[in-house]
Amino acid sequence: HLALVTYGTKTDSSPQAQAAGCQDVTTLLPLGPLDRQGHNTAIDSLTPSGYTPISLALEQATAQLPTDGAKQAIVLVSDGEDTCGRPPCDVAAQLHTQHPGLAISTIGFRTDGPASDQLNCIANTTGGMFVQAANAKQLAARLIATQDVQAAKASLSPTGFNGIDLGTSAADIRKANNDFPDVASSGRVTVTWRDCDYTFID
């Protein structure tokens, strides 16, 4: 079962629009059986334009969940920090207390600094995971990873996979993993290892 909630799509980001923008949370599809085509259509219709009321969005998403104590998940995708003043990490902690089975995972889409810190706090507070994505392909992969948070936490970090961080040289990876493929010492080379693509440049 899946719901789709969005924010920041009905106003602009001008100061005059802040009051309305901080209430701009919409349930596009209520919690129910997966409708893949319906979700794809709803997502394709989105145009980000306004404020970022993360706290209100988390509350409205949680309000759709059953109160039976079962395991539940929210996946928050954001390209920035909350712009409406209520600390989302505090709100997430309160929601987790009310729904002990709830884990909130967060994906920072091209985020850094305070925005990433805020998203990381939300995930850590609720037993979810925080990862980042720089493009649509990475975003799709990170969304899949949030389906099994415990398995993903064992191999995926905000900056790497299977203990290999971005920026690590091929030589250093091979020292730690003797089954890692050989990589040419010059040019641009992409290798696939353990279901992940690694690209090296010179």
C-alpha cells in the first residue's frame, strides 16, 4: 500500500506567498493498493515552485497511516531544507513516538550543508536512512534502497556503497577487495561490481 503526498507545487517562493506556501501540502493519491500508472502520472504532473513545509507534509503523511503499531515507512524526497520554521527533526521524533513502528527515510536530491543535516536528523531520529542523489538515475536507485532499510544500511551510506566512498581510487578499492575488476589507469572507465556501477577518470 502506498500514498503520494507532495508540497511546494501551488505557490511561488515570493515572500508574499509564504503563508499559503507553508500550508501547501497535497495528497495526490491516498493510502491504498499500489497503482503504478496512477502514481507515475501524478509524479509526472508535478512542478516544484514554492515553499518547503516538510514538517506539515510529514504530519499529513503520518495521519494516513494505521495506528495498529505495524511497521510503516515514509520516504521523504527533498531538494532543500524546511522553509516554514517548524523543526522537522522535532516533528519526526514526535511522530515516531506516536507511531513506534514508523521509520522515515530521507533522500536529499542535490542537497548539501544544512539541508542534508536536517534530512539526516529526521532519518536518524526515526530509524530510517538518509541518502543523497545527484540525478534521476541515482534517485530511482535510492528509492529502491529504502524498501529494505536494514539491508541498505548494511551496505549503503550517504557517500558510498559496500564500504567504498566517492573519490576512492581503484587501486585502494582493490587493496580492500581483491575481487574488484581491473581498471585502466587512464581515460574514463566504468565497471560493474556487486550490482553497482563505478566510474573512474584517470
